[in-house]
Amino acid sequence: MKRFAIAAPALLLAACGTATHTGASTTAPPPAGPKTVIDSHGAYWSVIDNDGTFVVGVDLWAAKYRSAGGTACYWARLRSLDPSDIIDNKNTNGPQAVQIRLSDAAFLTRNCGTWQQIP
């Protein structure tokens, strides 16, 4: 009986530590932001490979970028994070190039594919 008195609490505590969580998380991870790649000469180049609004100087560098475009490709250089505060924009299907300036607050892109910084 003494063994049972010692074993029962030990088994009960062990069972508490093996409980599993049955609730599933429905929150998807945020989309990946712009990436930086390093070329064979050791130079850093910025790449934007998803849709979104990107802050200049934080998410991407002020530079010239190009994209192969896409169906209904839309981009805009913005004065602020407000998507209607547009400096310049374009809506097209063909290849694109844009000069993002340090004075721009943000760059918005939709359906343009990958933007790659160019020299």
C-alpha cells in the first residue's frame, strides 16, 4: 500500500506534464518583407518579392528598381504611408522601372512580381 501511495501522485504529476494543446492557431505568419542579396562583388542589392507598402530607408533603399511586371501591375511612390498620397504611379502589364528617392516616404506595389534593385 505504501508503494501505491508514493506512485499515484508521481503518475498524476507525470500525466500533467504530457498534456497536449488541441486548439489550432488560425493566424498566418506575416508575409516576408524585402530581402537583401549580395552579388559576386560583395555589393548589397535590395529585392522586393511580394506585394505591399514598403517604407523607404527602413524596408528598402532609395534606388532604381525594375520588374518584369504582371497582369494589372500597379506601383506608386508615396509622400506618406497613405496610399492616396501619390508622388508618381503606374498601372500596366509590361516591364517596369522606377526610381525610388530618399525623399519618398514609401513604395507601394501590387501584382508586379519581383522588383530588383539595379545600378
